[in-house]
Amino acid sequence: MGYRVAVIGATGNVGREMLQTLADRQFPVDEVVALASERSVGKEVSFGEDQVLKVKDLATYDFKGCDIALSSPGAKVSAVHSPRAAAAGCVVVDNTSHFRMDPDVPLVVPEVNAKAIAGYTKRGIIANPNCSTIQMVVALKPLHDRFKIKRVVVATYQSVSGAGKEGMDELFEQTRAIYVNDPVKKQKFTKQIAFNVIPHIDVFMEDGATKEEWKMTAETRKILDPDVAVHATCVRVPVFIGHSEAVNVEFEKPVDEDEAREILRKAPGVSVIDYRANEGYVTPVECAGEDAVYVSRLRRDPTIRNGLSFWCVSDNLRKGAALNAVQIAEVLAQDYLQK
């Protein structure tokens, strides 16, 4: 017997990836319902290779009888409809930022803190972390278990798909405009993104950090360890899919580079591609469409005691969003909602 699953925000980048990931991983479904705003009602989205779903109206949908909802419609919409679904008995895996820091809502990366899923009973909602946080903590967790992390300094290189379809369209249109000598128009981003980088993701906060940078700090501490200090600089780059991160870590215990590499090779969800030669590392182009968090350029940092640096790349639409949500649903189905 399978589950009745709703995908909220089914016409967006992440929603479509959720549908594809459910099919790819053969999640046990009896029925999948695609939900979006009223303007998308009647549109068709694919589920697997041979199924087409017609989008239904989220605002009027009755979640009674629905087992799990994978939700990625935007924070304001989720604030209204995720509690409504939960009240009807549907467990919501919410990909938006709205519930992440709610103390009664578990914030989960299954490779890191799967046991926290048990806390879903408080509100019927489980939060999916920020895409940049997810890939970093997957790589940090096995190292933290062995060497205990004191401090992380990270610079991100985040693709435009993190800003949705509009962000991808803007990169394409600006690139085309430059080649044909048309005016470059900016709408989604604060500055030109084509052939440029923008050190500004989300809004600025009082201390000078952006909210994206604050998310990485707060979420890492909630997921991994409240005693870990994190300092982030988040940058938007002209890449369509795939976030990259340059991560510098200071540990409490002496860290051995070779041991760290072997620990990561054995860690769930991590793939180490680390050769000190041309092409001996992973870039966003290679990670697009893949499930793993790739670690490269692992090396000791001689400027601090017990320091280590590495390069981390992952598909932000898959592990950074859809795959992580489906993995949470898999744990729910296996351990908590067995039929």
C-alpha cells in the first residue's frame, strides 16, 4: 500500500524536481497531486517518464486523506497552507524559509540529523534547510564527529537557479543581450549577473550580513551543533545550476588530511573527487543532475591550529532542495507512517 503525496508549487523549478525525484527513487505512491496557484490550474507537469499530472488549485485543495506534502511555493504562501495541510493530518516537508527556525519544527538533513524527524508530531511540519546549508553540513558532519568543529568560514558561489526560474531567465536574456549588443536589463538581481558576480543574496541585515549568510549560520547551528561558529559570505554567480562553496574549518582536535579524506569517502551522501591535477576536482557543470555532495581540493590550512580547507559542490535543485525533501519523506514512510 502506497502513500498519497501532494507537491505544492509543482510548476516551479524545485516542484518539478520534486516530482522527478519521487519518480526516480520509486517512492511508494498510490497517488501524486500537483498543486500551485490559481493561475497555473490546468497546466500539465510530468511525473516520471509516462505520467502527466494536471495542476490543481492549492487555495481550494482539501488535504484530508493526504499523507505527505512536499512544499515549495514561497515562504508567504507556505505560511498559510503548510499549517492548513498539517491540520488535516498531512505531514508537510516544507522547503521554504518560513518554518526553519521555529523551535517546534525540526530542521533536517537526513545524513546529519535524521532522528530529529521524530519531532514532526509537534506541528506536523518538517523544514528543509537552505540549499547552501544542506550541502555544507553533509560534508561537515562526518568531520565534526571525528575532530569536533570550532569554527567554519565559508564563501559560496551560488547559481541563479537558487533565485528560481526568473533568475535563470535573467542570466540567459542578459547573456544574449550582451552578444547581440542589446541593452542589459536587470529585474531579479540587483546588478547585472551575466559575466559578473554579485556579493548579495537576500536582504541586508543590521550587522551588514545578508539574510542568506545569516541562514547558513543559524541553520548550521540548529542542524549540526549550537556551539559551532559560522561566518559566511554568499555570492551569486553566472551559473545556471549548482552551488559551490570554499569551506575553511577549524577543529578542536588535531586533524589529519589523509584521515579526513578517508572519512569523507565513507560518509553517506558525499563523493570525494580530489586529485592534484588538471580536472581533478568537480565544478557545477559536472554536478548538475547528480545527487551527491562533491568534495574536492581537500588540504591542510597551515595558518591556524587544526585547520582544513575544501571545495564543495552540489546540485542545489536536487540535494539542495528536492532530494533532501524526498529523503525526509522516505524516513517518514519507513519509520513513522508505515502502512
